[in-house]
Amino acid sequence: MNSLYGVYQQEEAAGRGEQFAKKYLAMLEAGGTLRHKELLQPFGLDATDPDFWQAGLDVIAGYIKQLD
């Protein structure tokens, strides 16, 4: 879920961290009753899109840069 964390970082930087938190809590409250597509939709994410996976890799790349 690094891609989701990337969305969090963007939302937080834009001053919308509270809105993200509400969506995240709603996702957790779903308790596995929804499929991943429905869970990610409020965040504008689509796990079938290669950009979703690239965003997750970008988060990891950022961690690696911090270590250098």
C-alpha cells in the first residue's frame, strides 16, 4: 500500500490530511466487505493501472534516497 501512502503524502502537503484520514477510516471500517477496487476508488487509485504500482515504487525510491 505504498501507493496509498503516496496519496497520503500528497494530501497532507496540500492541507487535506483530515479528508484523507476520513476516507482511510471508512476503508478500515469496511472490514474486508469490499473488493480492492471499491476500497481504493475514494483515493483515486486503480490497482490495474501501472501508475498505481509506479507510485508505490516511487515511495520506496524516496526512502532509498534518504538512506544515501
